[in-house]
Amino acid sequence: MADGPGRTPSCGGGGSRPVERRPARGTRPTRGTRPAPAGAPAARPRARLHPAAWWLWALALGTAATRTTNPLLLALLLTTSAYVVTTCRPHTPWSRSYSAFLKLALAVLLIRLVFVVVLGSPIPGTHVIVTLPEVPLPAWAQGIRLGGRVTAEGVLFSLYDGLRLATLLVCVGAANALASPSRLLKSLPGALYETGVAVVVALTFAPNLIADVQRLRAARRLRGRPDRGIRGLLQVGLPVLEGALERSVALAAAMDARGYGRTADVPAPVRRTTAALTLGGLLGVCAGTYGLLTAAGADYGLPLLLAGVAAALAGLRLGGRRSPRTRYRPDRWTPRACLVAASGVAVAALLAAASTTDPQALHPGVVPLTAPTLPLWPAAAVLLGLLPAFLPKEPS
């Protein structure tokens, strides 16, 4: 006679005992947990950071780098950008481009030093490092020399200047590593959509190329083939070019399928008004910027700049009618995005103010040869750029 459900057959005429049911492997017991109420709203996922906030933060740090030649402040800016990128960058192909920008910045710095050693420096100096054989040049090449004395003052001046350019390149690399190019394109106004597509494609070329090179080099290492040297470079270069060509053809097909370049019918008065506002706004921005940079135009520079920006934005708003597009889940400016952008803008503004109040600290001299010092409050201003690393992380 079969026993009932949940019981084992008896042995030797004994009774039956209940079967002990154990939870399946990999599951956790639910003892002590309370089910969610039926009418409770689901938790909303936290919004992702707006990509324009990362670009504003990075470009502001680059602007701050252009306001100083102090190597200590520039090294602090490099450290700040590197720490934020290491902490906040996502696990995506474009995030690997930061190391490539670091190598590019190092190459720019080395080339700048090689030029000053070979071609000389206009900075006079008395501390001679080495004297190279000088090549005599004709009379029409006066002011240019090949070889000769290499002074410590000239090398340090070129080092400071090259380090400023290298810091600017690294800040642009930080923006490429932190911001998603596709999301940045989605956030552009409709009037700049075609231009934005071209810029985004150009910006994503380097990260995709670096990812292809790394993938092919790893595959060659697994096969026991050389991946370094001239031979390895030549054998990796052809597959990389083939992949770039295939990606370009696929991108062209996708853009054509999505109606790239097609515009809507706009009345002629709206087109003329858009052109007038855009052109007038750009002229106003140029004139206002020139007025701010000169002492004579300090009175009219800022109002003209603001008027030009307002007219250009109005032109872009009207020009967006020619590109009717919809955005799926557009990125919002959250308080976290505002804090990220504001931290970079604060660094740029404070260093710009420090360059006018204490120019000697931000631009150390090399004649006479002295060691640079670290100004305290400009250094504290640079540390404001670390704020994004201590904010809540972006959801993956």
C-alpha cells in the first residue's frame, strides 16, 4: 500500500515518518524576511551622470592648467585627474583611452625637450649643461641655430611649458575615459546633431583603435607569435585597418537607416532668423572675448559676451526645428552632475583669480634659476577637483 504524500514507506511494519524537505542548493532561507507590500512602489534606479558634466569638469581642469606653469600645481592637476579617472571610470572600451593620452602627453613633453636641446632656447642662461657641436647656417636663417650650448634655464622653461600642454592633453583624455560618446551625442541640441555625429565618430576612433590593437596583440601572444617590434606592428596593423574599414561601412549603413542628414521643412523667415541669430551670436562671443582679454574693452566685453551667448543659444533653439528627433530616456542634470561640473569650474575660476593676484607663484621664473614653490590656496583650489571621486558612484 502506497504511503501518503510527504511520507516514506515503513520498514518492518513500523509506522511512517515525515520527509524532511531541505531548500534547494544556492537558495537562502527566507526566515525573518518580510514580503513587500502589494501596493508599495518599486524603488526607482538612480539616474546616471550626465556626460556633459564630465566634459565640463575635464575642460575646466584643462583651463586651469593653461593659467599656470608651476610644475607642482601641474603635477597636482595630473594627480587629481588620474585619481578621479581611476575611481569613477566605467568598464567600457572607451575608458581604456586614458593610458593612451598619458603616453601621448609624455611624447609631447619629450619632443618639446628635444627641440630645445637641438634648436636652442630664447631664454638666456648661465648654467651650461652640455655644449653640442653647432652647425653653421646661412645669413637668411638668423635667429635659428642647430646645436650649441644647452642651459639649465632653457631646459626648465621648456619643461614647464611642455608640462602645461601635457596636462591639457591628459584632461581631455580624462573626459574621453569618463563620458560615454553616444550619450553625449544624444544630449546635443537638434541643430548640432550632424556636427555632433562627426565629432563623436572622431572621438571614438582612438579608443576603438586602441581596443582593436590590444585584442589582436593578446590573440597573437596566445598563438605564440611576436606582438612587439616592427614585425609585430606590421602584422597587427593590417587587421586593425580592416576592422576600421568594416566599422566605417557598418556605421554608414546605420546612419543612413536612421535618416542621417534628412531635414524637415522650415519656413523661410525662420531660416533667416536662425542664421541671423547664430551669426550675430558668434560675432558677439568673439567681440566679447576680445574685450575681456584687452584692457580697453573691459567695460563692454562681458555684456557683449553674454548677449552673444544668448543670441547663439536662441539660434540653436530655432535651428533644432530642422532636425525633428526624439530622445529615449534623455539624461537629466541631477544634483550630482551639477556638483561634478561645479567642482571643475571652481578650480578654473580660482586659478584664474590666483594668476592675477599672485602671478609670481603660478609662473615661477627660471632666470635666475630658482626652485618652484607650492602656493597653498591655489593648491587647495586644485584639490576641489577631487570632489567627483567622493560622490556616490554611477550605476553600471
